[in-house]
Amino acid sequence: MSTVRDLAKFENALYTKSILPAPVDQEFNKQPAFSDGSDAPYGYGWYFRTIKGHTVMWHSVGIRRTASQA
């Protein structure tokens, strides 16, 4: 079981780039592509969209009668 404090530590590790090797971090944070090279809207559990020239990524989970978004 995790606590809010555990999740905060994990998030901090992700944002400070101290938990994943650089090539893995780059792969997880880039826009996924279809085999023809066109952008895919979803990959590795994240949604991607370009808004006003900026790539935005988000993760969303829904369970019946509940919802969460990070």
C-alpha cells in the first residue's frame, strides 16, 4: 500500500529525472507514432495532444462510479 507521501516521492523522482535512465525517460515522454509515422494520440498509458504548438500529455483512469485524472 502506498501513501500520499510515497506518491509525492515517486513524482519528485520522475520530475527530477533521477529514477529512469535518460533514454527510457525520453521514450516515455515522446509522442507515440503509428507505423506510417503519423502521430498516435495514446501510448504507454498517456494521451497526447498538441495545443497551440505545445504537446500536452495526460493520464486518465475511470472505474465505474469513480474517476481520477493525473
